[in-house]
Amino acid sequence: MDLDLANIEKAARVIDPQFLDTPQYVDELLDRTVTVKLETANPIRSFKGRGADFALSALDPGTRVVCASSGNFGQAVAYAGRARGMRVQVFVPRTINPGKQARMEAFGARVSPAGPDGSAARAAAAAYAAEHPDVVFLRDGFQPAIAEGAGTIGVELAAGQAFDAVVLPVGDGALISGVARWIKAHSPTTRVVGVNAAGAPSMLRSLEAGHAVAIERADTFAEGISVCLPVEESVRRARELVDEMVLVTDEAIAAAMERAARTLGVLLEPAGAAGLAAIATGQVEGERLATVLTGANPRPEQLGELLARLAR
């Protein structure tokens, strides 16, 4: 296991305080006690700032950094890079949410569209880094520091509490690996449940196979967890730390987005509601559950559809 508990503790001291100690509270959802953690209450409205900032904290000011992103990770690297005096370039799919691209650029990143999907963007970022030896390639789900930074969510969730299960959306796997590393060390009986979109079950298939497995294409509106090929290192960590993976449909996610807006007052993007969707559809056992609501950067059309549902 390459995720170090001491590093997670260190991350809680090093990460920009704007990303730490996000609100969490108990809500009586679905006739069960569910602790919801709002990883939307920060400058990029997702958990990604924790891992990006911790990873960049080890680099010298002035370092050139490149990454690939469908939106939230790129925002995180751009924000943390600007704060730490680093030049950031983000390769993105041509279909990127325009709002997320605008935020990356507002944070000072150079944004380079590359190919139709996330795989093409990652390939372009890797090729660029290979051609420029002075550039650091930060890949979501690969460097341990990214998951260790995300693990600070586990520290905050577990403080003085015990859960039957912690339910987390899974894209590149840094969130679930980091949180599970801390939870499993401090509450071994707590189950860690990952959630894939039904149209992008790459982590589930990879865990079934015992290694990273590519799916032919992702078919989901939850772009934040729309991954065709997980990072092998992330799969290896998840094999050791994750108890179960479940799938949720886009309709279940849309219903969870509506529930979050009505009952919690949070306008989530689809990926951010995946954990809530899994609980709402009865796929997670236990009376004391926790989930992370992360990602409040919906596309304009997704926001419009959500508001239309709320108006019915």
C-alpha cells in the first residue's frame, strides 16, 4: 500500500484551509441516518482541490505543471498552481463543460482542447510532458499524494463518528482510495462502497478482473465519473481498500440531484450526486451511512433540466 497515513495527517496541515473542514451534518434521508459532507463549499466546488494542492505542495514555485481533465481536476490544479506560483496547462476534451473551462482560464491555466474524450486529453498531456522534460505531469488517480490529499475527507468524516458504510462516487479513484485508507485504519468494520455510473462501469469491471480494464465507451451524463480506463495504480489500491462497487443509472442520479436541491439546498452536477443515488436506490446496507456530495459545476443544460424538475 503506497498511501501513507502519516501523509494524510500531513496533508491536513499543508492543504489550503479553504478546502478543509467542509460542512457535514446528519440528515434523516430515506428513513436512515445519513451524514452528508458538502465538498461543494470551496472555490472550485469539488473535493479535487485537496489532492491537487497537496501534490503541488511538494514542488518548487515556478514549476511547470500539465494535467488532463474533464473539468474539476483541471480547476483544482489551476487554482492550487496559481496560489503556489506555478504555470499550469490543462488538456481537455473538446466536449468540455464551457463553464469549467472558463473557470480554469480564470485561475490562470492555459487550456488546450485535445480529442473527443478524456482518454485523448490524457494522451495529449502525457505526450506534451514527454516532449518537455521540465514539465511535471500530474495525473488524477496516479500520484499517491493526490489520493492522500483526498484522504483528509476521511479524517474529517471519522472524527468522533462511526458508520456502517461510507459511499463515494468513483471516477479515477483518488477520492475513494484516500478516504478508504483512513477509514479502514481507524474503523475497520466500516464498509467502503464505491459508485460507478451504469454507463461507465470501468472501475467495477476492473475490480472484477483484478486489473485495469477498458470499456469501449462511456455512456453517461455524469462526466466527472465517466472514465473508460482507470489508472492501474488506482485499481490496485481499490482492490485492497474498497469492499463493494455498485452501479447507478442516469435517471437515479438525476433524481438524486433533485433530492439534494429540495432537501439539502445544493445544486449538484451529476457525478456529485452518485453516492446519494446509490443510497436512495437501496443498494447500500446499514443504518448509519455517510456520503460525499462533490461537484457543483453542472453544464448549463443540466442545470436547466434540474430547475425544470424542481418546478414541476
